[in-house]
Amino acid sequence: MKKLEIVIRHSCLYAVKAALLELGVRGMTTYEVKGFGRQGGHRESYRGKEILVDFSAKLKVEIILEDSMVEPVIKAVCDTAVTGAVGDGKIFVLPLEDVIRIRTRERGEEAL
């Protein structure tokens, strides 16, 4: 099993969700996050003063998957979340040791 942590633009969420549902992904968790990458931010004018905006608002989507679903999900996210501009996001793939469904105590892939 793998855990995917996907950081995307807010505007891409519903396209990504639709693509994942089409693949059979049965659940996800989303978080409002802020961060910056290589670009380090940008300058904006506010009330006549120039300020550095160094954190961009993004969404973090977490998904737990069987190993066989990882590559199709990565492709779907990359195809739907791309704008071609700096800040499209990242996908982190992490190994997952175990999952337990609290209600039934099922473990592993049965708990997904």
C-alpha cells in the first residue's frame, strides 16, 4: 500500500476528484495548506506599498491506495491538475505499513 500526498491549486480540485472517482478511488482527505517552492514567492502592491507574498494557498489531498493504483492515479492527477505555470504542485509517494478500519478491525487492503 502507498500513501499519496498531492499538493494542487484550489481550482483543480474538482477535476482531480472526478478523475480519481473515474479510476475507482473510494476516498480522499483534503487540507487547506500554504507553502512556497523554488520561486520563493512574488511581490504585490498593497495600499501603495510593495510586499512579498511568500506563501501560496494550496490544497493537500491525501489518498491511500493499493500499489497497483499508484501509477494510474499519478497520471490522472498530472493530466488534470496541470496549468503549465509555476506552482502546479507536487505528488509525494510514501510506503504505508498498515491500515486499520476501526469499526470492523479489518487490516491492510481490506480496510481501504
